[in-house]
Amino acid sequence: TVDLGRSVRIERVAPRWGEPAPAASSVAVSEDGRAWSAVAADPATGTLTEPVSARYVRLEVTGAEAAAPPGVRELEVSGSRG
């Protein structure tokens, strides 16, 4: 989970995975860090289907091999101040 410090307009959430990359992942956003909403993103680019305003961004691995868990090297969250 990433705290952006204040609510911002988010247009893209792009993880840079270590090896191996997960089979599947999901992104959720929140204004308060307690109530979360899933957002749809293009898996190739990270571009959200619909931009959202949020303070917190959560990336969750939803499909991975137990013997070789994936890791995130970097998480790029981009957009504009809300």
C-alpha cells in the first residue's frame, strides 16, 4: 500500500515486477485507507479504464507460484493533483 500524502487524480498504476512476474495482480484505491475500491487497468500499460481520485493505492498479487513468489521493484503511480 502506498500513501500519496493527499488525494490525487490517478490515471496510471504501473508496477515494475522482479522475476518472476505474477500470473495476476489487482489494484485498489482508497481515500481513507480503510474502504477500498478495485480499479480496472490495462495490464500492459497500467492505464486505468477510468481515472480516479484517491490518497492510497494498493497492489495485490492474486496469482503466483508459491515456490517462486514475485516481488515489486517499483510502483509508478501517475496522474495529476486532485
